[in-house]
Amino acid sequence: MLNPIPFLTPLRSSSSFSSAAALLRLAAAASLSTAAPAGIPTLDPDPPSSSSLLFSILSHPEWPSDPRLRAAAPALTPSAVAAVLRRPPPGLSPRAALAFFRWAQRLPSFRHSVDSRLALLQTLARSGLLRRAQALAFAMVRSHSSSPDEILSCLAAIASLRDLGFRPSLRCLNLLLMALARHGMIAEMNNLFDEMCKGESFTHPNLHTYNTMINAFCKEGDLDRAKLYLGYMLDAGFEPDTHTYTSFILGYCKAGLLVNACKLFVLMPLRNCPRNSYSYAVIIHGLCDAGRVKEGFSLFSTMGDDGCSPDLHIYTMVMHGLCKAGRVEDAEMILDEFGRSGLAPNLVTYNALIDGYCKAGIIDSAFRILDLMESNGCKPNHRTYSELIDGLCREKKVHRAMALYSKMVQAGLSPNIVTYATLIQGQCKEGHIDCAFRLLDLMEGNGLVPNEWTYSILIDALCKSGRVEEAYSFFGSLIQKGVKVNQVVYTALIDGLCKAEKTNVARELIDKMVAEEFLPDSHTYSSLLDGLCREKKLQEAVLLLDEMLEKGVKPVTVTFTILIDELVREGGSENAKNVFDQMISLGVRPDVCTYTVFIRSYCQEGRIEDAENTVVQMKKDGIFPNLVTYNTLIKGYANMELAGSAFAAFKSMVVDACKPNDETYNMLLKLLLRKKQLDSVLVDNIDTWKIAEMDTIIELMEEIIKLGCSPTINSYNAFIKNLCRVDRLDEAKSLLIRLQGVNITEFNDKAFAAIWNVLLLNERLFDNFQSTDFVAHLPLGTFFLGHRTYIGI
């Protein structure tokens, strides 16, 4: 045997397994008993007349042709069959009993129970027909493994036969172990395996048995127990095979130890264990789940070189991973490969792609996939509609979402709680709170009970729209109706009250929450702390932080950041340093917002070097500046008229893939205007885009190019949009003309649509372009001009 793999080294147990459960010791339900053993349900009590009739029919050798049997067939029950087989007529041989059992099994509306199968098993075992009994036991387990109760009944039935000398086949026991594993019944698996190892009533385990045990523990992420069984497997003289390695790869993926999983995957062929499609499926799923989609996709591409073909599950899994990573177009390319591979996409495949487009905000493409799906004969389900409704609500297209809801109902699909909650949230975001409440009534009218998330959405919406009294009243009505309001709903109202600067009422609500035995968490306390800071009750906010710690509620990053922000505003950065140090000492990690608060303070205090050092420190801590951070720093430089530093910060921003926004360009343009010695009061108080000459705007673009930052659709869009906003249409047109001669790599449909959206939103500018042949020379110009709906106009 090869040297052991360090992370696949078996664990050794110092003691044997515990004895089998009482369920496996049901020998007391002996073979001579006329009743089903304990643990085996008799599902349908049978009238004595039915059993008597069967007894009479089966007493004659010509029973198959008895007309009474055909007449009795529609009313035949498993308990009647079991009763007759346990006390058969004197002339009914075991083989005839088996023939009757098979006749009943062929009846269209009849299904044997575990008890009826056991009755025949007892007959066959007493008669020494052990091979037939083994085949019947295997069929029993195969037919009755859809629920834990059925499996336990099978286990009890097999255990009850041991006094008759019946030993189930190893194939049957392995099937039973697999059924137990499928339902996560680990304790029962251990007990059955223990009995098998004893070898008294059951057959000794084989390689398949050990692999089943190892796989069950790996699925649970319990690598220690899996390695224990690997040890037993090696002690029994079996070598790990492809299934063993694949199980451990799954276990390492479940445990988050992806490096070990990848090492095992690489080692498999070196250990004479060829990888199969399932091995690839497990490792690709692990990589995609960990966000390492590039590596997962790379492995997917090399499957053919290893003699493995991806199946529908693997294709769908890769597509789902690509969608999660935002690579939806790549995922659709995988869909195009289905035809070439001879596979047909299924509902799960289409849903993954639809969800990907919805999450990416590309709703038109999501509906295009829906059309493709339906044209290929695949009907959308609840999930399809819910994903599309969620996507539309995210894009603030709640009217289309409501239309889709109607279509869903017409298709015979009943919306669930999640669908309603999504629509309610969509209506609330659009400010249609009354419509949201009508949806709540509709939801309850359809027999659905809203969950805490639904109620919290409505309370939050009422508070945000300034209807705090209504929110409080709605909360009270829930209590009066006997609705069990939980921590989520309480926190939503407390947050709303605090934002409305009603912290005294919020305090009372927290006390009520505690009285109801709901403990406020860090989010609840953070809401109250934010409210106190809004009301400038800084001392109370500091005391609240101490109260949290006393009550064992650990503050989170946002808690500290809220307090630090207010302390900085009231007394400068030094005032907040103690709280920041306390944050670090408690093991709470600062985030980009925390650091940005300090950067803003340093810039306001003119301590620009401290601001720069903070940026360096946050990058060392693995936290990268965001748009707000860079804009804060650029503003600090601009206020000190440090043009070179401001543009350098802009370059860092672009390098870090952080997209500048209108505020960024406005600050840089303002800086150039100041350099031209314009009146600073004028520059600060009048819209920059109104007073900047066109040569200054072009200068800004040229400065950006000098930094090595290529022009982007985003930058041109920002400039054109701002010029349109201040009614400088001719300059906007000249910039668009300039755009034709610029090499922009991101010049795709979506990017160009953004430019046209700006132009089309200004009707006069649109008419100006439409009246000329200028648009014909622009990429895709005529397409977009003719399809306003396509680009959301």
C-alpha cells in the first residue's frame, strides 16, 4: 500500500461501537407470532369478513380462477393479505403464498405494506426458502424507504426474523444503510453497522458498506468520524477506491477545507483511482460555492481530457456558479453548448440563468430566457415567477411585477409568502404603501399567514415615509389580533422610531420587548444608539454602549462606527480614538465606513498626511477604499488646492476598479476652475457645470487621459448627463461627436444604451439628433432610437 495521505489518515478508535439500538433487538417479536412485531404499523385495520373470504378462496388449489377473488380485488387491503399469509389455509403452500402475494402486487390500486411483506417473509423463512426471502427483503427495503418511519419499520421487520435463521443479503443491508444515510439517520446507521460487524445475524461489511458509512459522515462534514471508518475499512483489508476519495473530497468541501479537497482530487489518478463525473461534480461545486468560479470553470473545461462527460447537473452547477459571480453572459454560452452535447436544459437550468440575469439587473435578458424556456416546452414554476418578480421589484418596475403576478395566478400557480413579501417590499420602495397593505389583505385572504419579515417591511416603510404613528398603531393592532410579534418586528419599529428622533418611545418599546422575553440584539441597540446620536444625546449613546457590554450583547462594527462618527462630528478625531481602541480590543474589525469617518475628520482638520496614512493602514488590513472614501480624500485635496494629489487619488480609484461618480468629476472640475483663479465664492455656490467653459471640461478629460486612465462610457456619460442637466445641449452634442473617435473597450449594447438614455430623457436634444443623419454613423444608434422600450424609456 502507498504511504498514507496526511489529510486522509484514518483515525483509530480505542473502543468498539456502542451496542445496537433496541429496534434491532426485536427478536422478541418471534416468527411464531401471529401479529406484526412492535414498530411495524398496521395501516388499515381489516374487517374479519374480508380475511375470512380470502381464507376461504385460498383453501382451494384452483384459487387463481375463483371468480370471488376477482370480485374481492378492488377492496383488498394490505392488512387482509398479511392476516391470511400469517395464518394460511392448510392447503396453501409457501410457493402458492408467494404466487398470491405477486397476484395482489399486480393489482392497479394495491400497494403492499411492510407488514404484508413481513408476513410472507415469515412464511418463506420457516419453509427454508431463504433465497426467495432475501430477494423479498431487498424489494421491501427498496419499496419502503421514502420516509424515516418506513425505513425503521423495515429495520424492525428484518430484526424480527433472526430467530428463524434468516440472514438478509449484504446487498439488502447496504441498501438499508444507504436509505438511512439519505434521511440523515446516522445513529441507526451506526447500530446496523455494529450488528453487521458482529456477524451473528447479519453478513460482514464489504467495501460498499464502508464507503456508504464514510460518505454519510462526509456529507455531514464530520471528517473525524469518516476517518474512523476509513481505519476500519483498512483493517478489514479493503483499499480506498474512487468512491472513497470522492466522499472525502465532498467532506473537505463541506468543512471549508478546499485546499485539501483539491489535493485529494489531484492525487486520485496517482493512487490508481480514476476520477468520474461525480468526482468532478463535487469539486466543481465546492469551488463555485467558495466563489472560485474561474478554477471550477477550468476543471469543467478539462473533463473530456479525463474521459468524463459533464451531465445536466454539472452544466447547471457551472451555470449557477457563473451567475453568482456575475458572469451571466458566460453562463448563457454554456446553455448554447447543451444542444451540441445532446442534453436538454431543464427547469433548474433555466431558473439558474433567469435568476442570474435578474440579480444582475438585466431584466430583458431574463424574460428572453423565459420565452426560450417556454418555446422549448418547459413550463415556469413558482421559483421562475418569484425570481422574475424579485428582479422587477429590484429595478423599481413594480407595475410589471404585478402584471407577472397576475399571469402566475392565471397559470394555476398560487403565490407563496416569499412572492407576496417581495411584491409588498417592491410597492413600499416605490412609495405605494397603501397598495402594499392591499397585498397584505389579499395574502391573508388566500389563507397565507404573513411572516415577521413581511410585517417588518410594512413597519419600516411607514416609518421611512414619516408615518411613524401609523407604524406604531399597526404594531399595536398585530398585538391585539394575537399575532406573535418577534424580535425582527420589534427592531423594525424601534429603528423607525429612532430615525424619527423618538428615542424615548423606542426605549419604552425595548423594555416591552424584554418583558416579552425577546432579548434586544446588536442591531436593536445600534438602532437606538443611532437615534440618540441623531438627537445629539451623545452622553446617553456612550452609556448605551456600556449597557450593551454589561448585558452581554457584543457590539458589531456598525455600532462602533455610528458612535465614532458622532464623536468625530462633535469633537474631532482624537475624541473618537478611545472608542476605536475599545473596538479593536473587543475583536470587532473596523470596516471601510469606520476608516472613512476618520479620513473625513482628518481632511476637515487639514491633517492630510494622517488621512493618507489611514488609507495605507486600511489597505494593509485588507479593507479597500470605496467610492465614498476616495471622494472624501479627493475633496480634502481639493479644499487644500492640491491638484496633483487629487488627480493621483483619482488614478488610484480607477486602478482599484472603483467607478467615479458625478460628485468625483464635479470636485475635479471645481479644482480646475479654482486654478484658473475664478472667484472661489462663485465656484462654491453655483453649479460648476453652469459656469465651466467647454475648454475646461475638455481639459479635465485630457488630465484624466494623462494619468493613463482610458476614457470610459461612465466618464462620457457623466459629462453628457451634467451638460444636459444644465441645458447645455450643444456642448453635450459636441461631446457625443467626440465620442465617435475614441477607442472605448467597453462600448457594448448596455454601455451605449446608458448614453442614449441620457439623450432620450432630454426630448429637445433627442429631436436635435433625430433631425440629422448623425445617428446613422453611431454604433447601434438607429437600433436604440427605434427601440425606446428596450432601453427602459
